[in-house]
Amino acid sequence: MEDFTKEQFSKFNGNDKDKPVFISLNDYVYDVSSLNNNKEKYTIYNRFFGKDIGDEMKNVSDFKLIDSFKSENFPSIGKISIPKSNLMLKRNELLKFNGENNNEKKINNSIYIGLNGNIYDVSYHGGDKFYKEGGPYQMFAGKDVSVALAKMSFDKKDIENYNISSLNEEEKICLKNWEKTFKTKYPIVGNIID
Ligand code: HEM
């Protein structure tokens, strides 16, 4: 099960043929891609693709549709939540958010990563599988990884060194590219303040 921000979820609206199609109800996300094989039901539900069927129906008296949606038993694949925002954390405070502490309304524990001054919650959108315990990039969880990623290095000394002024031009470009990837994928929850 994945956590989604509302914005991430809304992109699974059927416009991108390579992506599955989702509808949410009460913040739970359902994969309705199977509707592509059912013309009749597709026409009933397609206006809710990438949307919350409960929200959309609020002003309409057709509650039967929500009941029908429930009875379809589409697979539940995740949950929408609002990520934290405007956090101001020191690097040693980031360490707490390494995936071990549970976070209220989400499915997965929050995992924060610092990159070029920003803090990302990489537990959204399936990122937890990279950074949680046992994941291939667990060593980055709760860390400012600007130097490590810029140098494409798993070395402890690069993970512990966050002084980006030591980077050469090529490494700076690499850091910018990572920043682009993170910005399109994960919510920014705050800034590093030391
Ligand atoms: C042996 C070489 C490597 C291979 C084969 C490899 C392979 C991969 C693959 C397949 C993914 C998943 C992509 C996806 O599904 O979106 C990934 C993600 C990632 N890789 Fe590597 N990788 C390698 C080296 C490195 C190095 C040297 C670094 C940095 C030190 C690195 C950092 C990352 C990070 C941070 C992610 C996760 C990005 C995200 O959060 O979406 N990788 N890698």
C-alpha cells in the first residue's frame, strides 16, 4: 500500500496510458484500471478518474452510485494524506525520520531526506520501498544526502559530509538532476536550518 498526496493521486486519471487509473473514496485509493475492459461501467465511472467519488457526489443525491462503487470491490492500493509542511529541522533532527516512527494518518512511516536545503518525505508514492529497513537505499533515510547523491557515492564519509561547496561542476549538475527527480516525485515538507 502506498501513500499519495492529493496531487500525486490526481495524476492517475487515465490520461497517461502507461499509468494505472485510480478513484478514491474516504481517502482510500482504489485501482480501477479494470474498467478499461468494461465499456458500460467505464462510462459510469470515468468522470471520477483521479478524483474522490465521495467529494464529487456531495452535492448530488445519487448515493446509490457510491454503494455500487463499494460493491465493485476494486483493489485498495493506498491512501491519500496531507504531507507535513514548513518544517524547520536541523540535520540531527532529520535522523528521527528514518522510517522507524509511525506517522498518524499515513500507511507507511515517514522517511525524510535532505537535498540541497529542502526536506522531502520520500515515504510517498512508493518511495518507502527504496529507503525503509531492508531497502536498497536505507542508508540515506533521515540524512542530508546532497553530497552522496552528487558524487553517486554510498561512502559513509560522503553521506556524513553535507558541504556542497566542495562539489565540482559535474557533481553540481548531478545534484541538480537528483533535485529535479525528487521535486517531481516527492512532497517538500520543509527546510534544513543548519
Ligand atoms: C550499480 C549501479 C546501480 C543500479 C543498477 C541502480 C539501480 C536503480 C534502480 C533500478 C532504481 C529504481 C528506479 C525506479 O524504479 O524508479 C534506483 C533508484 C535509486 N538509485 Fe540507484 N542504482 C545504482 C547505483 C546508484 C548509486 C551509485 C546511487 C547514489 C549513490 C543510487 C541512488 C539511487 C536512489 C536515491 C534511488 C531512488 C530514487 C527515488 O527515490 O525515486 N543508485 N536505482
